[in-house]
Amino acid sequence: MENIYFKSVTVESAQPGKLRNISSVTKAADFLANEWPGKRGRLHGLAQQACLEAEDGGATGEMARSVFVEAAKEAEI
């Protein structure tokens, strides 16, 4: 499985005041699963699914990035 890179997204991390730059589908999937500091709403689940689909070749990195950004907005991070 090849890592799929996209334009970096800056989000708040679980550590107060610390920002994270997410620039690939793999990093986004890991952040969603292990470091997500905000609420895990509907878009969080959709972002996880989009990352898995992108890793499997069923979606593009830009599609995964787009859903990740919307999930981050929903969680206000």
C-alpha cells in the first residue's frame, strides 16, 4: 500500500496549544483513530471511511482530505 499525500491540513492536537500538520491519507487515518481531540460526530466516521477507501484505491487522496477537513470543522479543531 502506497502512502497518498495531499496538501497539508493544520489541526489542533490532543495536547493543548499544539498544532499538527496532516499531509497524507495514512497520517489522517492515524490521527482520526488515535489522536482526535474533538467530538467524534458523523463526519469523523465518514473521514475514517474515506481514508480507508483512499488507501484501498477506491477514493482519491483529495476526496479523503476534503472529508477530513469537514470533520475537523465539525469538531472545531
